Amino acid sequence: MPAPRSPRRFALLAAAAGLALALSGCAGGASASPAESAASTHEVTHARGTTAVSTAPQRVVTLEPLELDTAVAVGITPVGAAVANMVNGVPSYLGVEGVTPVGTVSEPDLEAIAALKPDLILGTESRHSGLYDQLSAIAPTVFIATQADPWRDNAALIGEALGREDDVTKAVDAVDQRCDEIKGAHDLAGKTAEMIRPRDETTLSLYGPVSFAGSLLECVGYTIPDHEWEDGLQADISPENIASATADAVFVTTTDVNDPSTVPAAIAQNAAAFPVVTLVDTSTWVAGVGPKGAQSVLDDIETFLASGK
């Protein structure tokens, strides 16, 4: 006759049975809850060292346009974002709602960031170095080194911080694939392109191959003429030197692509040297850094090429 089981033995058996059921549930493919996912972390090495970051951050705050764009591109809507200016807020091209502006890119609002209770903050060493300790006291913080670095490399680090490396790789690969498609459809060998950003009445900025939009122009097959680039990004010229900015395709940034009066007078008054000028949106060509902004810039390039100008 079996010996009677003690209450302690019953408790041990019940615990074992419960563990077996839990393990069988895992083996059956049950996924971790959001709370469980948020509790696990991974190490991210970035411009300020190594930080333990949630493998599935739920409340992300971004301080750089590239970080906002990349997050949205992989299906994450940040709870907050520093913006180019508080009047325009979050860029409309992203097509997202519910993102709270937390100051400007140059001057993030720490109180507004803390109020959102983020579990990940993404910033930039070159812009926000002095805020790192304060930001880290609010939430785990990851910094890209500088916005001047190649945007694809920065996007990869952002993907790592978000726990979405593969998704970011796919989004960037889609940009490069589209570049190849445009290049294959249009013979741009030997063709030059300039992107010009009017700064004020005395300064025009030309954007180089390392810049966001400049890299896309070269990606589709254009060549950007040589200038004395600052970090490969841009070269400032005066209106008197506008002749140095002639090219087969000239793109001028503006806040209103339907307003021809936004073409700088230096260009408008030299129509013979600039027979074709295309206005493009500053919010994408300059500030729309990231996979989604890149697709928008490629839309504009493709539309221009299709026009046959």
C-alpha cells in the first residue's frame, strides 16, 4: 500500500506541475507579454559608452530627426520628439499622430521629456552632449555621434537601440533598391546635380555627397560637382558666386514648393545659367533624414526625371 503523501510533498508536486505547464506553454510558441519584454535588456554601445536598453522599448523619445524618422519607418511611434521648430511640430510627411513635441532639436525640454516617462531616449552627442547626464537620469539614453555621419550608419545604431536591427536594415535596403531602379531607368552617367538651400539674403548652402539628400542624388546616378565641403556636408557661397552652382539638375529647398517667388533672386536673375530649377521641400530634403524621408526625396527625383526637363 503506498505511503500517504505529506502536505509538503503535495505542494512540491503542484509546483512541479505548474512549472511543466508553463514550459509546455513556452514550447507551444506563447510570446512574452509587453511587460516581460520591457523587463529584458540588451547592451548598446554608442557615442557615450555602453547602455543597457530594453529589448522592446514602449515609450521612446527622440531628439534628432533621423531618430524620429527611423523609429516611424519600423513601426514605432515615439511618445515624444524634439522638432525643428515648435510652430510646425512633427513633420507631416511621417504621417503619424500622438507624438508630443518636447522642445526643439537644438534645445530639448527636459521637463517635457521627463513628464512622458520614457523608457528610451535617443539623442546626438554633437548636439546634446551637455544634457547626457540629465537625460540618463530620466531613462536609458543612447547617442549617435553626430548628425554629420552617414545617415545609413546612424540608422543602424538607432535600429539596435530600438531592438529593430533587421527592420531598419530592410528599410534602408529598400531605399538603395529604389535608387538602383531609378538609375536603371534613367541614364545619368556624366550628369551633374546641385542641391541649394537659401539661408538668408547673403548666404546659399550647397549640399555635398555626404549630406542626406546629396547622398541620394549620387545614389541614383548623378554626380555632385566638387566644392570646398565642410565635412563633406555643405559649402556656403554668396549670391555673387551663384555661377559656381550650375548643374544639369538644380534643386532648391523651400517651405512652399508651389511658390516660385521662393527661388533666390541670384538664381532667378540668371535664368540663362539656370534654365531648369526645381523647388523641393525643406522638411524632407534637409530635415527628413531617414528611410521615410529618403523615399520622399526619391519621389521628387523620380518626378523630375519623368518630366523630361
